[in-house]
Amino acid sequence: MPATPTPAALEGDDLETWSALATVLEWLPAALDGQLQRDAQLTHFEYGVLYALSRAPGGTLRMSVLAGYANSSLSRLSRAVTRLQSRGWVRRSPDPTDGRFTLATLTDLGREKVDDATPGHVETVHRLVLGRLTQPQARQLREISRRIMRAIRDEGAWSPHDSTDAVAVVPTTGRTS
């Protein structure tokens, strides 16, 4: 059976569905950024970096791994980490196992910052997204989102399970500041 040709324009249900998703893609990042900037003086991107580090073994990840999780170029991540480092929340160091890589490590102050920022962020996520859905709808949203993610890229997205499976380097001293 031949494949159905792609329509030349979005119309009807397709247009309604795409329009709703496109609006969420525009509005949600701004809403998350606004809350975090107002309450924690962080961008959503910076919060994501701190959160990923807080979930990594020893609070440490290679910058290249962190860039993949953040869907970021190394240069964008480096600028963000420089800002976080200037505030005392992250430390950079050469990877002792392979000096070609740089490690980002969450400091004690950084852990406090992400711990302080998380309740407001969680409340916003629940208020804007999760609290608006039934449990079955939340599961559907998760599956739909994963399907779209796989259509864009087969790998590289961060998931909550990565906190234990991450390619991370734990500092031998165990210290985070």
C-alpha cells in the first residue's frame, strides 16, 4: 500500500493540534523561566544544569555529558557554567582520568541553591502542567512526548534514570565545595 502523501498545508484537526502544541512550546519555557528568575535568580537552563549535577553521582559530570543532557552546545553550557561558577554554585576541573575532558561539580552552595529553588519550580510545574491532567493523561503526555523526542533524535535526552546510569566521574575526595 503506498504511503499517504503529506498535505501541503495544516488544516482542521492537524492545525488545531499543531497550534496547541506550538503555543505550549512558546509559553511554557517563558513561564518556567519567569518563576525561576523571580524566585531563585536562575534561568530555567541554569536550574536544569544545577539539577542534573545534583542527581549525578558525586554531583559531577563531564561538561560534554552535561551539554548533551541540556541539549546545548558546549559554548552555551560553558557560558552558563561560568555564571554559576562566579556565584560559587559550580566548580570546574580537569577530568583526572582523561585530561581532555572538563568536569563540572556542584558545590555545597550549589546544592543549597538547587534545593531552595526546587519547591517553587515543582509547584509551578504542577500548577501549569501536571495538576491540569488526570493520571492517565499524564501518562499519555509522557508517551506522546517520548515519541516526538525519538522522532527528533534517537538518543541524548536526559531522563530521571540517568542519575544512576550517567557517565560521571566521582571525585576521589568526595567533597563538593
